[in-house]
Amino acid sequence: MQEAGGKVKGAIGKLIGNERLQAKGKAKELEGKAKQESAKAAERTKGKIEEVVGTVKNRVGAVIDNQQMQAEGKGKELKGEARQRSNR
């Protein structure tokens, strides 16, 4: 949302020839992009952790011959992978 507001502000500044307003708009747009990328990075990290936990649970289930644990682990692993992909 902040990114879009910055674009609008910058466009208005350009339209009316106000360089200061245009610069403020660009700054707000870049700040919005940075916040968005930070949130995506946090989600990718959560996804990686979920994937690793799932992989471990899957393998432990295989070692102790517990199919339910394997399936739960595989599900968590896939969910973590999907979370990472959706936040690229």
C-alpha cells in the first residue's frame, strides 16, 4: 500500500513540476518495496525451517518404521517448500 501511495505522490510531483514532492514519493515507494521484501524474506525463512523440521520428522519416521510420522513429516516439508516458493 505504501508503495502505491509513493508512486501516486511521485507522479503528481512530476505532473505539477514539484521535484520535492516527486522525491518524497519515490522515497515512500522505495520504503514500501523494502518492507515488502523484508516480509517475504521472513516468510521464506519460516518456510525453510518448516521444510527442515518436516524432513527430519519424515526421516525419523522412516528409521522407526512409523508411516504416520513419515507422512506428517512429508506434509510439513511440502508445506514449507510451498511457503518459500510463494514468497520469492
